[in-house]
Amino acid sequence: MREKTIFERIVAGELPCNKVLEDNDFLAFHDIHPRAPIHILAIPKKHFKDFQEFDPELMAKMTLFIQKLAVLLGLDKSGYRLISNCGKNSGQEVFHLHFHILGGFELPKDKAEQANPQALF
Ligand code: AMP
């Protein structure tokens, strides 16, 4: 049988988290290694390995949840970055779908954006 991911264990109450917002379908909590003054993870309670496997109907509900979260955190006006690493090449480490919500300062531009794509091949 597949071993539960850290985030499934958090949902099950087996591991603690620093919770920010919760409803029937989703949970949001502080990232344990924050990379911005505000770094929150939003996850569905139901297990999906990554975004590629996610249910579009639940994604619609999750959009509302993240928008509500941004208001709660005071990020709706100042702005934030929303990231979901999907699969091996993205560097995804926890294989339970999650969105990173980063904000609280002017985020640096992603270095990959500045790289010459030709140099990658
Ligand atoms: P990713 O690389 O997109 O899979 O991101 C996984 C994120 O989960 C990383 O930013 C970790 O710092 C974070 N993380 C891992 N374990 C925990 C935990 N127990 N509580 C909160 N965040 C965690």
C-alpha cells in the first residue's frame, strides 16, 4: 500500500500544522520553511498527487478558497505569487497537490524567466 504523504497526515490530524484557514474541502497552513514573509500552502483534503491529476470541479471551489485566503492574509491588494510544482521536473517534493501562496514583499522575478532557453538544449 502507498505510504501517506506528509500533507495527508496533516489532514488526518496525525501531524500538526500552523493552520490559517479550513473548510470542508481545503486546508491552508504556513510553510515550514518560508521563502517569503508570507508563505502559505493551500491543499485539498482529498488526495491528488499533483495538479495534472486534479479535479476541475474542485479546482473551481479551490479558486474561491484561495481568493478568500488572500483577503484574510491581506494579500488581495498588494499581490501574491501562486505556484504549484507538478511532477519530477518541477522539483515537486510533496506528492499531494498544493499551491504555494507567496507574498508580503516585492517578489524577485524567477531566474528561469531571464535564462536563454537556447542554453537549455
Ligand atoms: P514542493 O517542492 O512544491 O513539493 O513544496 C513542498 C513544500 O512543503 C516545501 O516548501 C516545504 O517547506 C513544505 N513542507 C514540508 N513539510 C511541511 C510541513 N510538515 N508543514 C508545512 N510545510 C511543509
